[in-house]
Amino acid sequence: MAKKKSADEPLGKSEYLERLSPLHLELADVARWLQHSGRRLVVLLEGRDTAGKGGVAHAISETLNPRQCRVVALDKPSERERTQWYFQRYVPHLPAAGEIVLFDRSWYNRAGVEAVMGFCSATDVKAFLEQAPRFERLLVDDGVLLFKYWLTVDQAQQEERFAERLADPLKRWKLSEIDVQARERYADYGRARDTMLEATHSKHAPWTLVDFNDQRRGRLSLIRHLLDHLPARRVPESKIKFPPLEHAPQKEKFRGPLKPIKSAD
């Protein structure tokens, strides 16, 4: 058996996948329990650009039923949405009974990128910081299981990831002009984050900070924390029986001119 690496060493892909596999089984248990109990789960994934929000959302959801577990990553608000109550555009994405919603960025955009980049006023930010705990209190009081995670990343790691995205044509879509401007405002984002955490960390909706300088380790840590803080969730798994076919397996045949395209070499 390979020697387990210390927390200071980057986690290799093979060890990461080995450690992720049992977590996926536990997440499957969570999904069954949610369906059985009718509970609703919301996970907010926040952090700086390149922190790894999309990656951990994928790690949680990749083996779950996409009809039950979905990732919400909203684009910038439309002109109409800008005239609405700030939280309004997020409400339609909240889960129904038995569902899981992972917000890859959430209503906390107002206290982060919008505040730092000047997309809203100081008055807007102040109102948000006062309203967010009340909004979350309503969710929790209605039975929603709400988890809020801030993914931490140092600027040196952030710069490496920006460079990787710039060099990789398959990741370049993740870059924007806002990212370029945000690089010069690392400290400003830190101050905005601290103000946000101070105002919105509550007993009913606490924040959890997770080190994502090593994204693989971060994903494992976040998923483990999520699993450890959910209620007891073991429910019997229904057994589906597949009796033998009463005839030989049949081939799929087509009438008329339509045929499958030629298979790749």
C-alpha cells in the first residue's frame, strides 16, 4: 500500500480518486435519504476566481442523478433582473423535496465581485449584508439544509491557475476581463470577504472555510465536512430484480432509409 502523503504535499490523481470513491458512495446514501425524507439541501460554493468552485460542484454531483442534484451557476443579471428584489432571481433555483442544489457562486456575489468592482452601490451592499441573514433564516426555518463554504486560495496559486487557463484552449473560456482586473484587487477582495463573513456568519447559517490551495485535497475536505454535518441518513436501498429474458437478446433494427452513421475507427 502506498504511503499516505502529508497535508503539505500535492495529492496525486490516483490517490485522490481512491479517496473520493467512498465519499461518492456516502453521497449516494445522502441522495436516497433526501428522497426518502423529503428534505432539501442547498450548498453555496464561494471563493475567489480559480478557487475551485466548479470542480468541487462536479465532484459532488458527477455520480448523482442530475434530475435530483443540479449545479446552478448564474450569469450576470439581465436588465430586468436588476430591477427586482436582489434575492428574487435565486429563489426559482431553490430545491423542492428530495433535491440538492449546488450554487457555483450565489447571492453572495453582491458582497464580493459586485462590491469590489463597483457594480453596485455601498448602500446596496449594506442592505444585502443586513438582509442575507434574514433571508437564510427563512430558508432554514422552512427546513432547508443550508451549507455555506468559502474556498480559500493564495494569490500565488491563483496566478498559476490563471496562467494555466490562458495556455489551455479548453479552459480559456473561464477567463474574462473581470479576472484581469481582479488580479490587481486581491487585497480588496480579502477585505470585502472579511466584511461579508463578519456580517453573515450566524448560528443558523454558518460559514465554513476550506483550504483549496490543493484543489484535490480541498474537494475531499469539503465533501467530508458536508457528509459529517448532515443528519443520520441510512435508509434501506430498494432492490430491483432483473429476471432473465424469456427470449434471445434482439438487435435494434430500423425500417426505411434511416440507418446509424458509420462508427468511428
